[in-house]
Amino acid sequence: MNKPETPEQTRAFHKLLRSDPRKYLETANQWIHEDPKDSGAYFDRHLAWMHVGEPQHALEDINKAIELDPQPVDFLARGDVYRHLGDYQKALEDYDQGEALNPSEWQDDEFGLLFQADCHGRLGHEAEALAYCARLPDNFWTPGLKGAPAGDKASIADQLRRMAAESRRMSP
């Protein structure tokens, strides 16, 4: 399979990720074999590794993508892997680095802000969690992607408060 060149081809390729992640993985392996300096192929393969439950392999690939051509989305992706692994401090470091590379793109994407708020909440940092939540648009709503709080901005803020309080209670 050739690398997607149009939005339609990209959608079809990502549909393959959901329907046949092993085929998606094979395709990304082929691209990497053909061009070991293609950061996008490593990014794509990290998605497949996450889909098949191999976050350590995903981490290796996203690290390679960052080594070759660091982009804000790469730091968001690596932060997501660390968040998935429960390493919220490392996730925050990556999210902060992604935001620093392109603050306006980060603000416009919105999910980086949600995940930053989520990590702070899980670490018991209520003020920081609420500060990131406050930066979300007033009409923001989410179904709770990747285990982050769900709902509108006010509901998310309430969940972050409870999450931070619970984290502080559980800390030694």
C-alpha cells in the first residue's frame, strides 16, 4: 500500500487501523523498510502498536519520529502513551513541549489542554488542572476520550476537582 496522498486515502488508511490493525502495522513496517528516515511512518506505526496493546513499542516508534522531525502532534502522541502507562509527569512534560513548539496550534486543537488538565488532576494538582480546563472553549464538549473527563467544560471542571481531591487523599 502506498502512503496516502489525499484526505480520502488518509481516512481509508485510518479506517484500516480500526478494522485490521495488524495489516496497518504491516503497511507501516513496509514504509519504514523503504525509508527508515520517514518520521511519519514511525508515527503511523506507533498508532498500530497502541491499537494492538503494545505501548512500549509505540513509545519506541514515537521517540524515533521525534528524533527525526519533532512536531507538536508527536509530543501530544508521546504524552498520550505516557498517560496510558500512568506516567502523568512524563506525559505533562511532553504536552508542555508540544505546546511550546506551537502555542496557537496547541490552543486550537483543544485536546492537548484536556489531557494536560487530566494529568494534573490525576497528580492532585487541582489549581493547574482547573487552569488548563479554563483555557478550553466555553462550548467545549467531549465524550471522555482516552479516559479523560467527559462532558462540557463545567462538568469536566467538577470531575477534575474530585479527581485531584482523591489523588491527594491517596498520596502518602
